[in-house]
Amino acid sequence: MNHAFPCGTLALDFLGTLRARRNPVPAEKLATPELLDDWFVESGMLDAAPHADAADLAAAVELRESLYLLVEERLGGRAALAAASAAAAADLAGQAGPADGGEALPADPAALDAALAVLNRYAAEPPVVLQLGVGVGSATTLRTGTAAQGLAAVAREAVEILGGPDAALLRECGRPECTQVYLDRSRGHRREWCAMRTCGNRVKVSAYRSRHRTSTPTPAHA
């Protein structure tokens, strides 16, 4: 598979197609129309590749970045997210972290309005078509559509998240190098990572090694 789906929510997994956003060079997972096709199929949104072209890819990136701006604003701004992620990792490593989550950067109202218009425009388009396929002694759900219809489905799910009670559950992964956003449905809302098997394990291993280096005495020279 070319893509990861740690969130269980396709709209937020779609945001993760640009990874490590605060790195000098983020990792772009939608570099070609073929990779966009792969995302639609691997996510289960479509049963067959929609044969996306360059225009579809540009539309996908436009939707993704508009959605990220709206999610980022809902979470409090890039500065606050970066400080909160660093604090979580430092706390796990037993180090002193920032006293608070940082001060949010003021959002550009015009940029937010433009992002909202983009999201609503895509959400208004026809979504993926669901059909019932009947075989011998069984029935299956068939999902068909174009790349534009797949993006409409992503946008509609994003509208439901941002405009509903789930917006209060939005979190960013606690590993500073990761910028994946997820919904924290855990008991007590204590989930720290987009996925324990990846980011959670990496931070815990790093914290263990840091503590081990600190606690291991330096051999005395004769």
C-alpha cells in the first residue's frame, strides 16, 4: 500500500497525505494522479481507480490544504500545535516541556473564508455512487465514481466533522515530527498518537533510550 489510514476517518486520513508538515520538506504522498487513484482504492472509497488526471490532482491538493487550514484553526493555530506536540513528547521522555501549549498564531480571516468556500464547493458536488451487487447467495456494496465524486465524499465527511460535535474531539498526534490529525474517541480522551503501532511506539522507544542514556553511569577511566 502507498498510503496509511491511522485515523479511521477518511477526511482526516486525507489530510495525512502531506506528512510532517512542519519539516523543511514535508513528505507529499499525492505526488502524481496515480497516487491519488491509489488513495481512493486503498481507502475503500472507490472499488476501482477513477483514472485521475492532473486537474483532479490539483483539485485534491486544493481541497486538502483548505481543509487543513480549517482544522488547524479549530485546534488553535500552528504555533500552539507545535508546542503541544513537543510538550507531550518531552513529558513522556521525563524532560521539562513548555509550561503551556504555546500562543496561537492569528488566522487570516480572508484565508479562512476562502478555505471554507472551497470545502463547501466540493461538498456540494455529487458524491460516490453506492450500488448493491448481487452474486450467488450473497450481496456486495459497490462504490463507483470519478475522482471529483471521491473528493466530494471527503468534503462531506469533513463538513460533518467540523460542523458537528466531533470537532471537539480533534487532536494532533503527539509525536512532534508527525502532524496527523485524528478524532480522540478514547475513554477519558487520553489518546496521544495518530496510531500506537507507529508514532506511539517511536516516541516510547525514543523516551526509553533517552532515560537509559541518562541513568547509565559513565565508566571511570583508570
